[in-house]
Amino acid sequence: MEKTFNWCFIGSGRLAKKVARIIIKSGRHKIVSVYSRRFDKCEKFAKKYGAVAYGSASEAVNADGVDGVYIVTPHDSHYEYCRLAVQSGKPVLCEKPFTVDFGSANEVFALAEEKKVYVAEAMWTWFAPVANKIKEWLDNGEFGEIKSASAKWRLPFGYAPRVTDPNRAGGALLDIGVYSVAYAYRLFGKPVKIDCKGKVAGGIDWNERIRFEFSSGAVFTASISIGGFDIIEKLKIVGSKAKITLPFFHCAEKVKLVRNGGKREVFSGGGGYLKEFDTVAGEIKSGLTESRFVSRKSTLDIMELLDECRKQLKLVYPFEKRGV
């Protein structure tokens, strides 16, 4: 029987628990150590999922048997924990957004290259078969000339406390907007023009509309909001030959390509956290230092796009004003 992959979890909140349940159930993954700022929560998590709770991140990262470190904390602390893990020579899977800005992300990847350590962004869309199939259709010319491409995502107010906390780099853009930005980038590359307008209040962005123009002539628009009362999530691509309309695009497991004339092609492929963790564990075991699904360049390019959007919004977090 193949040896399980042993994880250190940095963070023990709602998403950490969800991921833990899924990957442990598979029998292919084990959580051997965990650290979070509140030790009482850390202990409860450790007891439930068979790990050992530690009083410091360093102890958890360097615990016996750790094969990789999963960072699932609020955005503002990703940089700190990524650096700690890489300095310790431990492979890293870090939740999106990878860091708060390009500069800190670039530092982490430069250190990882120096240490020859695997580091990848944990955005499951990069690993999802459906997302990769849409990219394949686009590259093969199945859509024909792109007439319009757009993503819309709205979540209700208060769906997670950290999202409205400016000290945790909260707001719509870094929490859910990053998916739309990543989707636009992976489909069309880096835009040649960016226009971002939105509402900033109380130290966070509540909504924005982003327009990306690409050298190919394609245009992608993204509408993002965390101030509504309902949930809307949809990706739409319309071409001269075919189109798709994809609900819940960031985690979709089925997509339907509708060609002119009505002929349809349906593709199904399971994604989710287990697909992501299986893929990353396999890449680490194979000795890779960069993911084949989400490259360093991709993550850094997206961080640059997010930085530009924040610049246009004039969105600066309190800890950035302090120079921290």
C-alpha cells in the first residue's frame, strides 16, 4: 500500500475543517501537525482529525513526518507562513490569494527557487478538469472568434467575518474576485489594458467591475460583489462558433459547449479539494519544485493584475499604510 502523504495544516478554521474531512476520508492523506493562533481551536481540530497541536507555526512545520504544508489562514498571513515553511525546506500549498501583493509573492518564489522547494497556489480551479477542458476548447478554436466573455460573482453580506476585516486583507477582490481574474488570465493570457471601478468603504472593496482587453482583441469583464442578499456565480463565453454558460464556475464539474445549430458537447470531470491535494502530493513525491498546473509565473502575473486593480480602486490595507 502506498504511503500516505503527511500534511501540516497552518490554520484550523472552517475551510481547514472542510478540506480535512475530504482528504482524510480518501485514505491517501494524513494531517500530522496543526497550528493556529487560537490554541483551543487548534487542539479541537487536532483531536478531531488525528493530528498534534503545536503552540507555534515553526514547531508544526518542523514536526516529525511532515511531507508538505497547507496554509489556510486569512490573506494577510500567507506571506509569513510561506516564508517559514520554505526556509524549513518544506513544500507548500498556500490558499488563494497567494499573498496580498506581487512583491511578497515574488519574494516567496525567489526563496523557493533558491531552496529548491515546491510551492503552489491552492486555487482548485487550476487543477479542475472542467476549467482545463474550457481552455482546451478555446485553444483548439472550438469557440471561433470570441464575441464576449464575462464572469459574475455575488455573495451575500457577512458570509465570512474575515472578508469584511481590512486588517485581514478582506474585501471582494482578493477573496472571490481572484477566481475571475485567474480565469480571464488562463484563457486569454495577460491583458494589455485593465479598467477597474468599484466601491471602497470601511477599508475594504465591496464590489468592482473589471474590464480586461487582450492583444488578441478579446475582452473579458468581471462583476464582483460581497454586498448582496443572494448568490450569483456564472461564467459566459460567446464565440462565432459556440458558447458556454457555466454556473458556479470556480468549482464546476460539468460544462456544456453549445455549437451553432444546436449541437452540444458535454464534458464531466470531478475536481474539488481531493483532486487538488492528490495532484500536489503526486507532484511533490515526483520531486517537482513547480506545479504543472499552476506555475510560478501564473501566480505572479495574477498578483500583478490584482495589484493594478487595487491601485485603480485606491485600496490600501491598514498594515500596508504602517509599512508592515
